[in-house]
Amino acid sequence: MTSRDSASSEITPDVLLRAYACGIFPMAESADDPTLFWVEPEMRGVIPLDNFHISSRLARTVRSDAFVVTVDTAFKTVISGCAAPQPGRDDTWINKRIRDLYYGLHERGHAHSVEVWQNDALVGGLYGVNLGRAFFGESMFHHARDASKVALVHLVARLIVGDFELLDTQYVTEHLRSFGAVEIPRRRYGALLDRAVAGTADFAKLPLDRPISGAEALGIIAERG
């Protein structure tokens, strides 16, 4: 289900948070389209935090610390990376209004980025929104193999430690399905969402001021599973 918004003044970061609490999120037709529309999928993608799958090959990459992973050190740059064309994706739904809204959420402590670095260059990352015990993944990108996957592994470890209970992926792709993502009906999602947003979690329970090792992230996930 979608609903188009025509007045730019109607959506603020506070309105956006209320929308997330109701199970809807904004998108644009393209990066050049100034308008937004609200989306509420009939089937919602989620990754159960107690059933997160990591392939043995990816686990070796994570454990090797071939990448350095940080959090909230380059939020705007991560959004720019997600908005840029990538192989197989010539356009994006992240327009200027989207960027400005999520910058506002980031300033309020409700939007976060996970950055993946290699030789001091940002080669991947993701960003999303936290509200209560829910985290809503928005987008990810990579310029090096496995970089966005490593970001997701570190995100899940952080959510587990922080006592989150819902990881929303909006939709399910084959890429996300390999991590254990599933589709659930809107009604069931709404019940999970209501419970999650009413709770309290701590995105900063794992330190924000230093990178977390791959072995530590994997250990957290293995203990939960």
C-alpha cells in the first residue's frame, strides 16, 4: 500500500518517527524526484535476531578483520554511498528530502550508520533507524566484496547486545534471505512492531568510540543463536 505526499512541509523527523511506529516508511521514485510516498508492504521483511545465518566463508572474512568497522563516524557519507549507482542498480530512491530527513533523525540519535573501511577508504556500510527495541534497516552499499555483509554482521551483534528484538528489512531479497530474512504478513508485523517500539534498547551498549573485532561480533551472534 502506498500514499503519495505532495507537501514538503508535512514530513519532519518527528513525523517520520511516528510513521515508523505505525509500520510505514517513505520512498521516492528516484533520486531526482522531489516528492515522497509512504509505503506499507502487505508482506514485511524481517531478520530474526535469534536465527541470523552467517556462511562459513563470510565468517572467515569477518574473523580476519580484513575490514575495520566503525559506527556513526560517517553517517552522511554512508547515505551518499547508498544513494550512488552500483552494479545492477542505476538509480536509487534516496533523494535530497530523504537525506535531510535522516540527517535530522541522526542528530536526534534515532538513525545510525555502520561503516566498513579498508586501507582508510570507506568501502561499504549501511544505515537505519532505531525506535524502542526496533531497528529499521534502510539501505546498504559496497565497493569491496563482502563489505556490506560485514556491516550487517556487526549491526546484528550490536542489536543483540543492545537488547533489540526486531530487525526490519522492509523487503526480502535473495541476498537478505541468505542471512535468514523472512516475510511476514502485515498484521503479524504490526503486533511485533507494537511490542518492540514500546520497549527500550541501547544501540550504544557496545562501544561507539572504538571498532569491535570480528571475533567479538561473531561470538555475540553465536551465543544468541
